[in-house]
Amino acid sequence: ASISGDTGVIHVVEKEEDLKWVLADGPHPPYMVVLDGNLFTRGVLMQLKGTSRVSGLAVAVANPSPPQGFSPGLKCPNDGFGVYSKDYGPQFAHCNKTIWNPMGSGLSYEDFTFPIFLLEDANETQVIKQCYHAHNVPRNGSGPEYPLCAMQLFSHMHAVTSTVTCMRRSSLQSTFSINPEVVCDPLLDYNVWSTLQPINSSGKVSPEKEVIIVATRIDSHSFFWNIAPGAESAVSSFVTHLAAAEALHKASDVHLLQRNVMFTFFQGETFDYIGSSRMVYDMEKDKFPLRLDNIHSFVELNQVWLQQGTFVFPVPSPLNSAFPSQPFPGLCKALGNPSCTNLLDILSNSSVGANVTLREAGYSQPLPPSSFQRFLRARHIPGVVLTDHSTAFQNRYYQSMYDTPENIRVQYPEGLSPEETLEYVTDTAKALAEVATVVARALYQLAGGASSTSAIQADPKTVSRMLYGFMIKMNNSWFQSIIKSDLKGILGDVPQHYVAVSSPVNTTYLVQYVLANLTGTVVNLTKEECQSPEKTPSTERELYEYAWVQGSLDPNSTARVPYCVRSTVHLSKALSPAFELRQWGSTEYSTWTESRWKEIRARIFLVASKELEIITLVVGISILVFSLLATYFINAKAAVLFSGPQDPGAVAY
């Protein structure tokens, strides 16, 4: 966008036929198009992109969501950054076998020369349309008469061209300028992770200790900045993950298990696996407590909302070292990999009695886009990715603003108060709790548990609370009670799960504190001891993290009852290794950056005709010239014009 803003005459486009006025017939270009959300498609935007008659675009949200689906992401998400390449599984690379996101239009990856704004508020949209109908609608087949209703959009981005260019400019500024002006920032945040049995977060796990990694992503994306509801693409998975962690921690003998379990929540996965690639990098460079050799197996939850009572899991455990040349993840059983076969059998047994049907993907089916792929690039690890699809995504709104609670059928009865809505157990919560139960039981057996798993059960009420908090309203009583008092500002009304450049973002904080609440222990420490545990010898600071949280409201007063939570929840950096290595053009690691800007705003106003503007300008210049001439002559004759009568007493004889 222009540094001074982009201006155009408003034209409302509610059907494709209305585009003709903008692209050819309209006599007053450039136009600022107000586009109906159902027309926000690749075909329409490519037409607008190909003309100089458009100065900007304002998109009204479609309500209800477009029934045909909408995804501005790629048909092949994270293409080129997974396990498949020309050297490993070339028949699967670039989605040659399966188009995972058939609805993907790729709009988020197009370069538009004009600003595109989202109109979320229906009242604002109505005001703009009223101005349009009052001044801009053609009358009797001819163009509208002045004054016309116009709009100006301000969204000038400082970065240009590419990450390589903007990072180089920022680096030069930082090196040689006293007051450097950074033009872009790398996307970054933190991964959240914890372990079933505590480990020294600043040390190293012994080589013989085996760990099962359970993973999911916690970020989403859409075409518009910081609009990322991610109900099916992210929230359903990490809520299920959190519920499974709680259920497993409640087992009485988890401290006796042969293997440890690590619960991992990756940030930035939407943008070419930022979080998982960083963790793998840190493991390889001995900057993380675990090494890749410690990983026994890998379980990932990836879009796990149940469709029609079924739950599909591809078999993405590739291959043991005896078959390094085989690129088929689905050949896990066929190749006789005992770790993989055991993993599948345990998952199958864990689903017995649960309202979850597990189906194995076909042997020739490649691994879907997943964090697991980044680990497989570094080492062959048996594992699975649990999904709600065996081929293409079931999610018709992947990486879009329409991936909302309605997309996974989270519905509440009318008339409920916010507190009643928080506690209401939806059918979706019950279904995801079933999945979490299966996962928790499977993890218990994978870790070496020998007791009955019937007591391991995820709580649908906890799942309901998380779905409400992460999709409907973050600022609720439960979230308020489990965070620190100085983090109250993160509890916005409408949850969004964009990774951003300022970290940690609210999603990261909340996943951290929800996980600590569900898996941690309340300990009897004072506020000072909890906030400075290193001063208390018995706290085992190297094994645990401590948090002094707000607590619930006292029923008899307006004050809260705070307490100290001890947990094994930690944060680790989710910044692409490309930026630490200064390889800004890397094809191995993500290189996504976000431009900086000064302001984003819009305004509407009436604009006069060019003729009137010229007349006004000429009259203004004429008045200015006349004023200058008058001032000159008055100043030149000032002695005559402003001299007073002479004093008679001052006359000399």
C-alpha cells in the first residue's frame, strides 16, 4: 500500500456481474471494491489484481460460511519442508500422490499491490453500503453524479521484495545506524513441552532412557493478519492432547513406567514447521535435554475432529534402518518393523470399548503434512499421526477465517449465561474426550504400563472448558483462575492462534498454564517461595517449574484465593534455525518474516468531481496571488497609508 494511503470510489460487488463496472464500465476509477465474502475467491481476486482500476479491497465476512468451502492456503501445505523430496520418496513429494488441501486457492501466498481489509463488524459494513447507495449507485443507466462516496485505506508495509532483502536491510541498519529502523521481523514464539516424569530441563537425559513424544501444533492462520480461529486445524487437536495429558497423569503408577512421555505443543507449524524444525535442530546440537536417540516413538494429533463416528489414522511410522531406501510410511506393518507393529496393536486395543473407530490408512498412502515429518528428516522413528482423514482433508476451511466453532459443530443452547456456557458439555467435547481417552491409554501401554487402563479416562467437562476458552471466549472464569495476575492482559475476548512476532502470544501462555493446571500439583509454598523457588532447598528447581496463579474468587468476597502450582511444563524457543544461522534464503528451514508498519486504519468521505477540485484549486491560487500582491503594495506604501498627522508643537521656525 502507498505510504500516504490508497483512495478510491466505493463500489459494492455482491455478484460477479457487478465486477464489470469496476473492470471496464465505471467512469470514475480507481475503485475501492467492497466485496461480498462469498465472492472472495481466487478467480475474482486474480481479475482485480490484473487491473489498474482497483486501488483497494474491503471484504465483508460471509455469514453463514461459504457452503462450498474456502481455504486461502496451499493445496500442498508446507511443501518442500517435510520428509519427502527428490531424494526420499519423490513420488510423494509436492503432493504427487495426494492433494491434501483440495480447497486450497493459494491466495495467502499471492502478492497484491493494493491493500485488502476485512470487515468483521456488520454495522460498519452497513454504514459503507449506505454511503454507497446514497451517492454511488448509477442512475438511469448513466454514471452517478458527484459528490461520490470514497474510501481510503492505510496499511503501508515497510518491508519489500523478500525475507532475504528485508533481513539484509534490517541487519545493515542495526550494524551502522545509531537508531536502526527494522523493516521486518522473523516469526517466532515458544514451544510448550512437559514430561510425565520430571527431567532436568537444563541437563541431558541419559542415552539409555527412552521417551515417547506426543505432539500437536497450536497455531493457525488465515488470509488476514491475526484472524486465525483454527477450530479444526489446531484447537481440536491440542485440546484433545491436553485432555490426554491430564488423563495419563492421573494414573496411579505413572512414576513406575519404564519409559517417559513428553507432551509437546509446537508453535509456527503453519509456516513450514517453525517449532518442530527448531526442536529437532536443538536436539541435534545438544541444546535440548533430549536427543533424537532418546525418542522411542512418536504420536501426533493432527485435525482429530470426529466425522461420522470414525477416526482415521495413517500409519506414518516409516521404516527401521534395515529399509532405508523405502519411502512408504504405510509399509510399517508390511516391512515387519516390530516397534511400529506394537504401536498399531496398542492403539487398536486401546480403542476397544470406546466410541472411536480406528482405521489404518492404505499402505501406499503418504504421510500427511505433520510435525512428525521434521523428525523423520533427521532420523527414522516409529510413530503415527492420528487424523480425521485418510486422504484429502475433511476440513473445507483449512487456514481460513471460517474455521470456527461451527465448523466442528460446537453448539450451545440459547439463553445460557457465560458461566453456564463454560460448563456445558457439548457433543463435540464428548467425542474429543473419547479420542483423548484412547490416546492416554495407548501412551500408558507404550510407556510400559502393565495395569488395567480402564481407569484412565479423559474428562468431557475439562474438554468443554478448553473448547469454550480457546474458541469462544478466552476471558472466562477458569482461565482467569489458572494464570498469573500479571498476565491478565492476555485474556482477550475472541481467541486467535496466529504465531506473530511478539512472544509468547496468548495461545502459548494459555496452553502453558492449562497444561500446568491439568498435570501439575498444588504445593504449600508462600508467594515469595513460589516466585523464587531456588531459595528453598526442597523445591528441586532443576526438575520443576513453579507458578503463583490467581486462583478462583472467594465465594464470600470479591478477592481471589491464589496458590502455587508445581509442574514439569517448560518453554523452548520456536524460532527458525535459518535466522540464527543467518541463512535467510534457506530451503531447509522456514524463512517467514512479518513486515513492520506504523498504522492500519480506514476512513470514508465524500469526494468532489475533478472539475470542481480544479476550480477550487485555481480559485485558491488566485486568492493566494491576490493576497501576496495586496500585501506587497500595502507594505510598499505603508509610510503613506499608516502615517499619522504631524504634531504642531514639533514645527521648527
